Amino acid sequence: LGDRVHLQQVLLNLLMNAIDAVVAMPPERRRVRVRTTVTEDIVRLAVSDTGPGIPADRLSTIFEPFYTTKSEGSGMGMGLAIARSIVDAHDGQMAAENNAEGGATVWFSLPASTRSRL
């Protein structure tokens, strides 16, 4: 259970960041993948890209306000900070990691609802 509009905003932000990450790659390397997994207790959504990845020394800071890897004038650096605050408000977790084959994955997980839906 959660705020549908806010959770859509989180997903949209992750997708737009992934698309921005691959835009400079050769067309045959431009890939964005969305994966979901569900367990009894957790719903997890991950967005992976084949872009340049996140500098290792910045993995812990990308969720801070005003941090951006984008060129000046093309981002305020608030998207991931807002996304994380939305996930936190839903009692979830959010993190980022570099992929072994290149690119990065940003994911969030939320508690699964035990309430049945009609």
C-alpha cells in the first residue's frame, strides 16, 4: 500500500536518470531494464542501465540534495533525494550500485502489503 502518485514519481525519476545515463552510449549499448521481485514481505523494483556507471566515491552521496552528474542547467540534483524521501516515508529502502558489466542499478524496496485487494 502506498501513495500511487508518489511511487510513480520515484519510478519516473529512476527511468529518466537511466535514460540520461545511456544517451551518450553507442545505440547498440543503450539499454535500460526494469525488474521487479516480490517476496512474502518485500516488493523490490530495480532500474539498471548500461551507461558509464556512478563514480565509486559518489555511490554514498547520490541521494543527497543538489548532487548531480548532469551538466549545468540540465538538472538540479533533487530527483534522487526526493525519491529517497518518498521511499523512506513508505518504510522502504533505496540504494545504488555499479553493475559488473558496466552501468548502474538503482533500486528501492517496500514492505509488501498483507491486505488483499478486491
